[in-house]
Amino acid sequence: MADRLQLDYNKMLEEAEQHRNNDSQEEFKLFLINRLTNQIKEIYDDYEYYTSKELTPRISEKLIQLYDFKKFNDEITPLDDDDEQEKPVITRKITGKAINIADCPYFAIVDIDIDKKLSEEDRNLIRNELQEKIYQSELNVALVKTGHGGLHIYCNMDPLILFAGNSMVKKITTEKYDVDIFACVDYNESKRCIVLPDSRIKDFEYDTVNKRQQPKQPNQIYKYEKLGKANIKFDKKKDLDVISQVFEVLGFDIELIKYHEQPEQDDKASQDVNMTKQQAEILINGLNKLIIHNYAAKSEKETTLFKLFSSVNGMKAIADVDQQWINEVYNKISQIQGLTIKARSNFDRTRIKLAERSCTPHYIEKLVRLTNEEYYNSEYLPTKVKSEDTKSQSSSKSNNDDDVIDLAKITVNNIDLTDQFELADIQAKISKDEYECVEDIISDMTKILRYIHSDTVTFLFKQYDNLEKKYIFVWKSKSCVQDILNMIPAHFNRKKSKTLWQLVLACNQIFLIKKVEFKSDDSGKVLSQTDVFSMFQGWKYHQLEQINMELIQPYLDHIKQVISSNDTTVYEYILKWFAMIIQHPEQQTRVSMILRGGQGCGKNTFTDVLSELVSGYSLRNITSLTSVTGQFNSILSNR
């Protein structure tokens, strides 16, 4: 966005510095306020300009033609090897259109990829269930059925949320589907091709004999189709709702796609660098047999500019390595004979683009070992053995308080949905330095987290539901919880700090449960066992010592006179039926009541009160019968 709006941040900083030196404190403050106000207005006007456009003109400025039933244009999108891209394309049958998400300011797409192993009928049920949620919420979005029966939700980026990137793959994973997010974060930079409706595709696989992509089933064609109600045409939609509203309706956690600045850590520690400057020089000199591609490598013995440059930048964490030395390394790499034509032409541009990105320098060690084994064994390996011997002789026990956790100091708490305490509170307490030790942090973590071993490790997370306006239990995958907890350090005031995820791993037995049940003790209270977790968390309302019959008698009369038609036997059965639900929540009545009567006779009056009494374990209205009787009826969980 900054590039598109021509916002020169370096120039802004220079102006600010000049005013700081020349103006009075009040004048400088006024300058900052005016400058910031102008920038915000410029960004807001830009946002309004693009989001107020109808969908078709908004995405049609830079359409990409798709050929031969592929999901990408192989002349534009660098998904194949450099050499293969240079080969002329023989067949050019137009089969669809696509957009590059980076060309569409403030545009976002939620891609729900339904499990392709499921039958077509099951995929349709899942997609229809998602559509029903969107229709009921009256979200202003555009919907597309993907080729394999998934769902694309066109919406706007939220101007108040910084996104983690243009392409966020599998940020949410469930048994039914994965969720990818595509958004225009870096304008005209990171490419991501999105197939548009009315396009036709085939599934392709790589033919190792002919060294080209071939259709898996030549006669099987999949089509992208527009969905939605006919009152507003797909192409005419504008002022779309923002992605945070979509996430709220679908029950997704918006935190998963936000940009979170990582806690400040020591570079050497975070890179886990165990390498000297001498060793780094030996490795760089051993890259002379390496093949370097622009985008894609054919084998692990070859590499790309992205991987190689990131690893070079990681060498900045090595002692005595400075920028001058890094510049010399890049100069040596630019002279390697194995650079492809495209890699050589994009060398400087890619270096600038990746200036702030780094990964472990040990990747270069792997490249030298695979491509120049004799040199690696004779020149590098002896220095590595010597370095490890020195390290083992000088090793000592760490003094970091986080390294040793005293389990006796940890209090294992119950997860209480009525307690207004969540992960954000833990993060706030950490930032304010309110914890005396990591054991106190772990004790608070037990208020919101458990996990269980089944076919896979699954985590139970306490989370606030914006639709229900209350705390609920949410099942999350291990990777999802890891992403969330790795963002939060145990100490904000240390350069080197464990994350909450590392603390969970260090004492995982504290969070382990063996069984998940829905039950209470004999008195109807919440079951309290450390190894058995009950999804029943007690009723919203509690028994009173004294009862005011004047308040409840009209309702009892309604049950007897209207619902039971003054049949005493039916009336007493209904009272006992519901009393059993309240007194024994762990038991199933095995009886469902069916009410028949004209509109306005009081059926909802009866059921609404019952639903409110068991609030949290009931659903007042279900609009689709398949949500109850279908294969995918998760809405009935714990009801």
C-alpha cells in the first residue's frame, strides 16, 4: 500500500527530524498531528475508493487469462522450473480467468477447501451449512463454488487489522475442511493467482517421463460457479463486509491471520547459530558447484535465491560478522557459474526484497555437503568437530529461570466458562510483569487449556464467542494452538525468553486429559477430576431456597392448558421429563417432543423458557433439518 500511495517513510522520518531540531515542542507536536492526520485521511480515502466499487470493475483491471484447464497462467505465475517456463507453450485454449490478489487493493478471499476425500453429497452438505450461516447473518459478501465443491468468500480487508501475508494457507484446520486466506497485503509483490467463476479446470500431476504437467483424468472438468441469492447480482456487489465479520459469523479466530510482531529476542539465540566466521567463509567458498534458480529447484542439491539469500542473511547472527562481510558474500555468490539466467537477472532485486528476512545459516552447510562433498569433508568437517569438542568442554548449566520448572508450584485449575478470564488476560499480566515465576503463568494456562490423545493430539481451548456473547469450548489442532502460543513470550522484559508454547511442552502432563465426557456428580454440580474433563460446566441458573409461585404459575398454567390441553397425565409427564434433564444432565431422556399447533398458539413461549433454563446446551431455532439429521451435525454437540 505504501508503494502504491507513494508514501516515502524515510522522507517522512527526515522531515520529522528536521522539525524536531528546528521547531519548539508545541510546533513539533502540531506537525506530527497534522502529518499523521493527512496520512490517515489519504489511506481512508483510498480504502473508500476501492471498496465502494462494484465487484466486476474492481477485479477486471488486471485479469489473467487461463489456458488448457490450468489454475494459473504459466507465462506469469512462477510455479514451474525456470527452464520449463522458457519453453514455448504449444496449446493455448482459453478455459478461464483469474486475478492476482496482489493487484486488488483491500480485497480478501476466504477459501474454504472442503476435504476432497468426502463424497460430493457430503461436500455439498458442508458447503450449504456454511452458506446458511452467511445468509442468516445477512453478510454482504460474494460467494463462489470452487471446482472441487469448496467455497470462496469475497470480502474486504479490515482496515484495523494488519494481516500476516498475502497468502495464509491452512490457518484453520478441521475434520471437514481447511481454510486459506488470500489478501492484498503487499500490493503488487507476492503473487497469488485466484481462479474466478465460470472458469473450468482439471486436476494435473507431474509426468516424470515427459517432464511436464499432465491431467490426472483428461475427461474430468471442474467448474467454478457463482452462488448467492438473486436480489443483488454477483457482479454488482459493492461495499462488501470485512473479513473480521466473516470470521465472526463462521466462528473462526481472527487472531490466526493477524500480523503479530515477534517478541524481541537475541538474534544468535533465535537463529540457534552454532557457527564461527571462519566456518562461514569455508562454506561460502564451497558453493561453487551449486545450481541456483530464481523460483523453483528440481532437487535438494539445487536451491533458489529465496532460500540461499535468507540463509546468508542468517549469518549476521555469527560473531564478528558485519555488513561489509555480508556484501562480500553476495559478491561471491553473484559470480557462481550455476546461476540460471532468470536468477542472475533478478539477483539484485531479490536481495533488496529479502534484506530483512533470514533463516538458519546451517542450510548453506547442507548445500555444500550435498553438492561438494569432498570439499566439505576435507575443509569444513574438521573445524566442526573441533568446535563441538570446545563447546562440550566449556558447557555449563544455564541460569535461565525458565529452564527448570517446579511442578510442585503449579496449581491445576478447572476451566470455568463463567470466569471472565482468557488468553488475553495472561498476555496482559505478562506485559505488566505481574507474574513472579513461570509456574504462575502455567497455573493460569490451566484455566483455559487442555489436550487429549486420540488419533491425533487435539487441544480444548476456552474462547469468547462473539455471537453467543459468552465463553465456549473450542477444539483446535496442535498446529493452530502452537501458532497462537508461540506469539506470546513468557517474559517481555528479556531478550531471551521461552514462549507459552514452550512452557506447555515443558510440562505437558499438567494439561493432559484421558477422557472427555458430559456429566456431573450426584448433586448436579460440575465433575471435578484431573484426568476426566466434563463438557458440562453447570447451569446458568441456580436453585433458590424460596420460590415465588406467583412468578412461575402463569408458565405452568400455559403448559397445562395450552401445551397439554388440560391433560393432567401429559402435564405431569412434561414436568418430570424436563426435571430429569435438569437433575441428571449426563443422562439422555431418549424422548423428543413434537409440538403441533397453529401460528401464535404459544409453542415458542413454551420452548423459549426451556431453552433459556438450559442456556449453553440448547439451540432455540434450527433453520435446516440437515443440521440435525445429516452426517455433519456438529451444532448438536453437547446440546
